[in-house]
Amino acid sequence: MSRIDGRKNNELRPVKFTRNFTRYAQGSVLVEMGETKVICTATIEDKVPPFLKNTGKGWITAEYSMLPSSTQSRKVRESSRGKVEGRTQEIQRLIGRALRSVVDLDALGERTLWIDCDVIQADGGTRTASITGSFVALVDALNKLKEEGAIESIPVRSFVSAISVGIINGEAMLDLCYEEDSTAKVDMNIVMTDRGEFVEVQGTGEESPFAKADLMNLLELGEKGNLELIQLQKEALGAIADAIENK
Amino acid sequence: MSRIDGRKNNELRPVKFTRNFTRYAQGSVLVEMGETKVICTATIEDKVPPFLKNTGKGWITAEYSMLPSSTQSRKVRESSRGKVEGRTQEIQRLIGRALRSVVDLDALGERTLWIDCDVIQADGGTRTASITGSFVALVDALNKLKEEGAIESIPVRSFVSAISVGIINGEAMLDLCYEEDSTAKVDMNIVMTDRGEFVEVQGTGEESPFAKADLMNLLELGEKGNLELIQLQKEALGAIADAIENK
Amino acid sequence: MSRIDGRKNNELRPVKFTRNFTRYAQGSVLVEMGETKVICTATIEDKVPPFLKNTGKGWITAEYSMLPSSTQSRKVRESSRGKVEGRTQEIQRLIGRALRSVVDLDALGERTLWIDCDVIQADGGTRTASITGSFVALVDALNKLKEEGAIESIPVRSFVSAISVGIINGEAMLDLCYEEDSTAKVDMNIVMTDRGEFVEVQGTGEESPFAKADLMNLLELGEKGNLELIQLQKEALGAIADAIENK
Amino acid sequence: MSRIDGRKNNELRPVKFTRNFTRYAQGSVLVEMGETKVICTATIEDKVPPFLKNTGKGWITAEYSMLPSSTQSRKVRESSRGKVEGRTQEIQRLIGRALRSVVDLDALGERTLWIDCDVIQADGGTRTASITGSFVALVDALNKLKEEGAIESIPVRSFVSAISVGIINGEAMLDLCYEEDSTAKVDMNIVMTDRGEFVEVQGTGEESPFAKADLMNLLELGEKGNLELIQLQKEALGAIADAIENK
Amino acid sequence: MSRIDGRKNNELRPVKFTRNFTRYAQGSVLVEMGETKVICTATIEDKVPPFLKNTGKGWITAEYSMLPSSTQSRKVRESSRGKVEGRTQEIQRLIGRALRSVVDLDALGERTLWIDCDVIQADGGTRTASITGSFVALVDALNKLKEEGAIESIPVRSFVSAISVGIINGEAMLDLCYEEDSTAKVDMNIVMTDRGEFVEVQGTGEESPFAKADLMNLLELGEKGNLELIQLQKEALGAIADAIENK
Amino acid sequence: MSRIDGRKNNELRPVKFTRNFTRYAQGSVLVEMGETKVICTATIEDKVPPFLKNTGKGWITAEYSMLPSSTQSRKVRESSRGKVEGRTQEIQRLIGRALRSVVDLDALGERTLWIDCDVIQADGGTRTASITGSFVALVDALNKLKEEGAIESIPVRSFVSAISVGIINGEAMLDLCYEEDSTAKVDMNIVMTDRGEFVEVQGTGEESPFAKADLMNLLELGEKGNLELIQLQKEALGAIADAIENK
């Protein structure tokens, strides 16, 4: 029994990274996972939040937003409401943690990397696509810093990517699209490094609690998906990826 | 003496409309004017603001936002600040007025057209590009409504576009890029219809007041620019444009 | 065919400036244009916004507000809503630009002039009356600074005033009252100096686009109105006006 | 030993009520107590807050604000801050309670009286002047309602006024101006009716607690001041005052 | 005729102070007055608000909040609304003034005492219980400062407590519970020191103005209640209370 | 090698549930896990959010807050800041999901259960303690509803509890206190039912990614802890727990 869009249960949607998508941020990537499209940018600022002043350490902070027209029914703009939703804040914090986990903040020096993830079309998995795409933008930005001679090498310890998995009609599936996501009984986001380690595991069975066996299946699917994504990140980054790996 | 980018004083930057840029809004256009790029979408909602209830009339409301990474130095996200800037509100109001001026709101019926202009790259003239691009998105959305049989014809009375003009080093120039805009002594935005009428004229000489003769030159340049833009809108819309003109 | 209040099309309403209307601000003027009444004050603060620190330059910033009881049906207080409306912000920005255009900010030194325009009765034209009245308050405040020996002369390059014009029932009219304003097809605010130059031209034909000939008529009317207003400002300021002109 | 402005300890400042100060609110009074000047208006709205719907009862709600230029050093506008200060809310609640205490809300019917107190010049005692002036505006508004035939008589049970008293240099004084107020060790606001009853008594000895004997002296002074103020309200209202008293 | 809960008109509800109720604040007291329960804490911070910098003086600031579940019908959380109610601000200001009136802020040095009053169960008199309980927490916090050698003695000039009184069915009653409070025609909060002086007197007769004789009765009742409360504070504080009195 | 407080790695801190802690909410529980103390209440409201109107289904919504004095250094009150932090929103959403996962919302009928978790003392694990304690409060509230005859049985499908686990100095530990939590390299919150199923699994390795083997150890520890907690919930609820299990 195949999926809505004909994929196999353990198959990713087509993935595409367009680097240098816009021109002002040091890193700018349009990431597409099927119909989900997110502009991920990385901007370097030469100062850090107050709690890091004079520590020599850098910081990474992420913001996430959906264009009102990105969803099937128009979404109210958060700036019009005057406040940022809980869901948005949760996602922003997740992206920030994921990227900080693989960057050597000491080697970054007293700089802030601003990561902006702006969803222009949402078909499920926007938070995981944001992490996967932002990592590429972040590497591009750090590479520019290196080329300018501000740092000696790109201070990245591992590659990082993220993917969603879930259980739909009793079957574990990889990389859920919106329609699948809204019928999933269990929904999990898995963030991993290229060394096969976990950075973040978030699974929710609001509709129905899940057994340990389900959890094991989902972890395995997530591992497969992330390894494929990281391979694609490496291809997109080409020689820069090699420089990181051979460090 | 030619301009920064080699254009003549009365020359537009390259203009490009990409229709159906995203998939959920009824109208979705990426408009590019040189390096300025704005996603303009039009979404139809089957209700109107309270002041129009039971009047049979429709409404058009516009929102405008710049992605943080769209500008040369990263712009703070308005949702993070918790409030919409004065400049943004001014632009939103301008776009809304411009589009309402050419739509027959009675024929639209009790519907709201939500126009969203999200700037992904800003090199001057984002507000005028937003008007020019939104008009195309709006026609696409209205055309869908017509195809669904909800309205008999596209309730648009005229085409509308907008362009900036200004005086730099004593010379009147058309379609200012960011660098020109920031050195202009006089800066004017002109919104016009395909009948050569004015919808909005906003000229500011904050740095130095300007003479009537300057105003006349600027109006003429603006007229030239708008007529060219409207011609490009018509080409982009093809047969749908014809349907409007022959009404 | 005469107007609602019997005026001729090119006639201003009765104008009155009451200087020293309140006692704490350095400049305080009640300006009346017919039934429109605005308290305009200018307060000098010995510091500038961050972007001007250590530049030796001064700044002028304006705030505008309507008392809840100033309008025909009570207006909700913006402080109660917790946010400033788009219209208010637009007007504040306009007043600030108009005044800055005629003041030598270098000669002002590192000081901020706070302009407050509080409408106590609104019968159309409150933004233009605010500009016209604020200019008088600003001159009074600068004159005090001069009398205290803080500056050598009043750093004002030109007089500035503003007036509304519009097209009602096909006729161009000067200085619209509220009832006229709400039926006008075209509405324009014109800010000018005593040298006959334009500082700001804002014309809107939301209800119906307008021809170039209309625009020409409106500009001419506006010119006439502003020259009369500036004459009245000079009379109100007496010897201080002379000091500015003979500079 | 006389006071800063030469008054006796038990003497009010000159009091002046200007009725019909502005034209749109049903009641509009400029109240002056020495250099303290407040525009008090009363606007009638034909609906009540949710908790009174279908009870047949009316409501009175008050808002208070100081113009930025009303104080010796410019006060930041509450709408710019985005929130109403604690002091403002305290005063608004006080004015509302004072007026509700003397109005028959059942006889008012399902209407809201909006009281707006906008201070245009502040020299101490703005909250008490607001109560005293608002009462006159409220009576004017209710009288209009009566003249329109909407109510049979003015539903006011008593006159109400308010005055400040305090202890300065060990002496009890009536109607403190700003300079006195800022050096007072004890500061009290007393709201009373024409029947000599208390509506509100608020005394604070933040700087130094006070003895019962002091309290007694202050109450007596406050009583004297309020009786004089109510006499002045009656004179200002003329025949309308008689109509209330003879009810 | 006895009261709802069988008390005499001049009788307090059972009072209980639990010191060291929580462990992190320097002073932490659960105060219970009948069914009213408030956690009062005092936290010392080694800095002062801007207006006191380099004056050598300290400050006391109070915050008050009710848990949503503290009231008979659940109260909306102020953080969810995004703003603090007028009533809350009024109470916070009252608590702050009351405590500051008895503390020698010069002797405190450049420190801020943060007082937090969090109502966990509300049965009337929460603001007065907050003052009475906070005083005990404040003394505990100051005592710790003394024990650490930061100050030589506890800089408290007097004890301070507060109680509500009111007129119900024509009778003056002490320490109103919620049910009494909601039927009271006159409601008064009285803050006093152990020397029998008044710090704050706030009486309101919104429902019906009150005579001077009523006021006298209420003041007397309040005096009785406060003296009893202060006795209980002294018992709760034991030897620390002695140290303050013998200073 | 034992832990800071002498516990074994797989040992919970002492747990205590005080039911009926306050009197107005239908369910009110003080939960203590070592020095972490949270007041959890459940209030029933007879209406549902708009998206559930006329569906016959109920809803559960949770709010979480920390008293300013609950933490080692005083925490700024969210109501004073005017906004709810991202961390708070994340926790509120988590508590809500956890409780909804075990309640039959159809059987609840069109009612909302408001869960309030107010932390009065925080020593790590406040979000998990909130879930564990809230479940007991929720059962108490539903039991009252049953006793009133509004529902036939308590619509709870499973017991639910939550616990934190983490890796400190390379060792997996159960129920982290604050000091342990702040040095943990991996931190995980696990929400489970009495059937040994997972409701939510949230693991974060911000400081250092973790291997699958670590994840397995943590899941096992979490399972042990949750089964013990659920046993304690059952003991606290006594006969009511039996009624749920025998359903």
C-alpha cells in the first residue's frame, strides 16, 4: 500500500538546495522538500548577547516565520497580532539548539549568527526542512568569514539535519507531507549528525500513546532519512563540505 | 552622465513577473525590478470587515513585510518587536488604496481580497513594486473566482501600477535603486492607471524643498514609467488582460 | 455655487494663532482653522537619538494625537488600545519631515525638538493645521534658545505651512472642512515654504483617479493657500519673523 | 506665614469653569484651578459593558490623560509606550467611582457615559480638578439627554467635587499646587457630596506617618474646600443646578 | 447579630504567619487571615532604579498577583492578557508605599528590596494581608543582611500592618471576608504603624456616600485591628522583633 | 559514586501529593518532588474554544507559571514584561498534550478543563512535576463532575505521569535536580501512561549529541520512574483510582 504521493514508506520527498538564493545575507539557501519551501539565511553580526560579552564565545540564534500565503488557508501575520505564537517560539528554539550543537562557539569568536527561516510554502516538515537548509546557509556564511581571514577554518564539528517521521494507519513513514502529518497518530522529529548521533528527539502521541516498538521503528527510519539528507547537504556544498570533513 | 548601473535617466530596471509562484493563494506573483524582489499574493476570503457587513460590497486589504535578510544589514523582525513600524503601516495603506481605486467593490460582492507583499530582496522601490506585482496577483485571483462561476466578469476598471522617481545630483531619474534613493534630494512615488490618470502622488523633499518645474519633470517621468509597466503587466497576463480591456 | 459654510472655493477658513497657550513647553501655540483646533507645542531636550550622537547635529521629532472627544463620535484612546494607529504614525512622520526640511539641524546643535500636536477639536485638515501651527511653536522655542544665548540666531531657513485641497462635485476647493473632506473624490495635502517651493505633495484619488489637469488646479490652489498661511504666521510672530527673514 | 502664591492655608486657588469648551461631546468643560487646566468631556453612548446588558442599568467610565506638554518636563506619551501607567489607571478608577456614587444608574438606562479628562496644564491637583470639572460636564450631557426627551429628569442624586489637602512644614493646607505637593509629608484627596458626605478619602503619609489629629484637621479643611467648590459648580450650572436640587 | 462566620464585629479572623515558607528568597512568609492566603517574599538585589543611582539610598518595590485558581471563578492570568490590570497596579503601589514609609532607605544603602505577594487563595482582604505579611518577610530579609554583616542594624523605624474595615447593613465591621466585602456600602483599608500613626487611609463609598461619624467608627476599628496584627507580627518574629524595638 | 543529594542514579526524589490544597478549584494538588513544589489546579468551565463549538467534545488547556521568588535568583514576572516567554509556552503546550492524550474528550462533553501549574519553588523538573501533579488534580475535578451527576464515569483512559532523565558525567540519572540539570550533557523528559506507553519523548543533546545506546538507557530509566510515579498517584487517589482502573 503506497502513500498519497506514491512514495515508499521509507522514502524522502525530492530535496533541493539553491545556494545564494538572495544576495545580502552571508548565507542564503532555498531548501525544498517536495512542496515545502523555506528560505534559510545566515547573517553574521559582530557582537553577542549580553550574557556572552567578554567570554570570547559566539552565539547562534534562529527566527522562524511563515508567510501568510504559505499555508492552505491564509495565516494571520504574527506582526499584526503583536505577538509570536507558542508554536513559532518552540520551533525557533529547536533550530537554534540544533545548530549550536554542531558549531564550536569558542572558535566562532564573539559573533552572532542570525538564522532566519522564512517559509514561503508549507506542505509539512517545515521545522525539519528549516534545520536542514539552515545548516547549509550557516556553512556558507562561515566559509565567507574564513575567506575574509576572520577565522582560520570553518568551526563546524559535524553536519546536522532533521527529518520528521510518524505512524499513519499503523505504518511508520518517513518525511510526512501535510496531509499525512494531520492524520498521524504519532509524530516525531529527529535531529542527527553525520556521525549517527542524536541531537534532538521529539515524539508526540497526543492522539494515541505509542509502544516502545513503535519508537524503535521511528528512530530507525529517522536515522535513514537523516543520513540521506546529510549526503545531499554534502553534495550541495561540494568542496566546502570536504574542507569540513577533512579538518 | 549615466547612472550607477548604466541605465539612462528615464529607463526602468529589468522587470519580471513570475505568476503562480506559490501554490495556495489564489493569486501568487514574484515581481522583480532589478534586484528588488517581492512575493505578492492575493487570497480571497468569503467575509468582509464589520463596517461592510450586509452592504453587498467587498474589500481589499494589504499587508507588507520585509524578510529580515532582505536588506543590506539584517532588519529586526516586526513580530519580534511586537509592533508594526510606521513605515510599514504607511506602505500597507498605500497598497490597499491603490488597488481599491481600480476594483469595483460592489461587483466583488461580500468578499475580502487579502494582499500580502513579502519582500525577499530589497534594492529600492519595494512599495511601488508591491503595487505593480499585487495587481497581477489580484487579477489572477479574481480570474479564478470568475472561472469558478462566483462572479461574471473580472471586476477591474483599470490597470494600476506604481513607480518611484527622484532627483539625484540635480537630475530627474526613473525607478531609483537603493543607492540612488538614499542620495536623492527629492523622492516621489507615483501610482497611475492605464488611462493615464493619477491614483496617488507622494513627493517628499525632506532634504531640500523642490520647485514646481522639478515636480513637472518628475510627473512626466513617472507617467512614462507607469505606462511601460502596465504594458508589461498586460503581457504577463496575456488573454486575461484582454478580457479586462474588452469589458 | 458656494460651499457648505459659504466660503469661496479658493478661500481659507478663519485662521488664528494663540501663542504661549500653555506655560511649560518652550513654544506653545493653539492653532485654529475654522472649527479645527490643535495645541502645538515645541519642547527642547538637550540630547539626540542614538544615530546622531557625537555628530553635532540636532533632530526634530513629532507626535500627533486626537483627544477622544475631539471627533463627532468619540474616538478610542490610543493608549487604551495599546497601539498607535497607522494613520497617526503617517501624520507624525509627515509633520516631522516638514519641519526638518526648513531647519538647519547642524546649527541647532545636539538637541531634540519634540513637537506635540494634540487635536482638541477636529473639523478636517488636522494634519495640515498641525504643521502650520507647529512651525510657529518651533520658532518660539528656538527664539527662547537664542535669548538664553545657547544659539546665535534662529536656525530656520524658510517658513513652512501646509494646507489641504480637494475635488468635490468636480470643483477644486481649498482647505476642506470635515464634511467636504468626506465627500471629496480627490484629496491632497500640500506643504510649502515661503519661497514657493514644495516640501511635500500627497494626493490620493482612492474614490476615483484624477487627471493631470486636476492635479495642476490643486497645486495652484495649494500654493495660494500656503502663501496666505505663511503671511499669517509672520504676522503672528511679529518681530521674530523679521529676524528670521533678515538673516 | 503665607504660602508660595500668597494664599491662606485654607484658601482655594481661583476656580473657573468654561462650559461648552469644545463642540462634539454632549458635555465639555474646561476647568481651571489656578494654573491646573483640564478639559473634561462627557459623551453618551447608547450601549453598556457586557456585564450590564439587559439589566436596564447604565454605566459611567472615565479616562484620564496628561498631554506630554502639560508638565514641567515633557512627559512620554502613554500611547507611544504602549501601556497605561499605574498612576493613570488609579486616577481613572477614582474618577469613575466618584461620579457613579452620585448618579442613579437605573434611571440613566442602558447607556454609558464616557468621561474624558485631558490635562493640558498640570500644577498639582489634576485628579481632583478632573472630578470637579467632570461633574459639570456630566450634568450638561445628562441635561441634553433630558432635553431630547430620552430621560425625564437629570438622574443625579447629589453634587460631587474633590480637593487635595496636605501637611507642609507642619501646617495643614488646602488645594496644593505642584510645588507644595512635592514637599508635602502627608497628602490627601477628599471627594464629597453637597450633603457633606464622603465619597472617597485617600490619605498617604509615605514620607512620614501621621497622627489622628492631623487626619482630623485635613478632613475639616477638605470639607471646607469641597463645599466651596460645589457652590461654584452650582453657579456655573445656573438653572440646571436648581433643577437638580429641587428634584 | 453576629457575622457570616460567627465573628464579632470588631474581631479579626484567625491570623497565621509561616516564616521560611519557601527557600530561595531572603524572606518568605505565608500569611493566612482566615481563608485568605498570600505568599509574601522579600528578595534583596544589589542595585537600585536609575533615579537613585549614586545617592546611597535604597528602594522597595512590590508586585502583587493572584493565581488564576485563587478566586471563586477562575481569574484570567495577567501574563496571558499581556497587561497588568489597574486594580493590580493600585495594590502594588499601595504595598510599596506602606513598606517604604517605615524603612530607613538611607540606612538600607543602594539595594532594592523586591516584595512579591502571590495570592494563592482569596477570601477578601488580600491587599491588607499582603502588607501585613510582607512586613514580616521584609524584616527576615533585612535580618539576613545584618547577619551577613552588610548592615549594622535592621533599618526599620516602625512595624506596619494593614486591615480592612467596612459598613455592612449599617454596622461597622473589622476584617471583611469576601462575602462581606461584596455587600459593604463603605469599604476602607487602613495602614498603621505600631506607634498608632496612619500610613494610608483609603475609604470608598461608591455605593453610598458616608457620614463623618461612620468614618470615625471605621478609623477606630481599624486602629484596634492593626494593633492586634502588629502584636502578632512581633510574636512571629520573636527575638528579631525585640532587636527592632530596642534600637 | 553517588549523587549530590545521596540518591542512587535510578532513584526518584521523595514525592508528595497534597490534595485539596486550595479550596476554589474543583481539583487542587500541591505536588512536591524533593524541593520542587508546584500548585496544580483543575477548574471546569462549561464552554469550549470556538473550534469545538457544537461538536459535543471537550478540551483541556494548561497554563504554567513560576512565582518570581521560586528560583534561586528572582525571576522577572511575565505579566510585568507583557509577554509570555517561549519556554513557558513550550511547557504549557506539553502539559496540555499530555493530559489530553489520556482523557476521552467526547465523554467529557462541551467543557474546558483549565489546568494551572504555578511553581512556588523550583529545583529542577518543574514541567514533569506539573504533568504528574496536574493529572491528580484533573481526576479530582472530574470526580466532582461525576458526583454531581454531570457525567457517568470519570472519562480517563489511562494514568499519565512524567519524569526527567539525563546524562551527567557520563552516567544516566533519574529525576534531575536543578544542579544536576544544569550540568547534564543530555536532558530528556519522558511522559508515559500506566500501560507503559509513551505519550511524549523529548531529548536534547545541545551540549553534545548522544548515541543510540544512551537513548536506550534513558528510556529505560524514564520507564522505571514513571511506573513508580503512577503507583504514587494511585495511592494518593485511593478509591477514585480504583474506579478508573476498573472501568
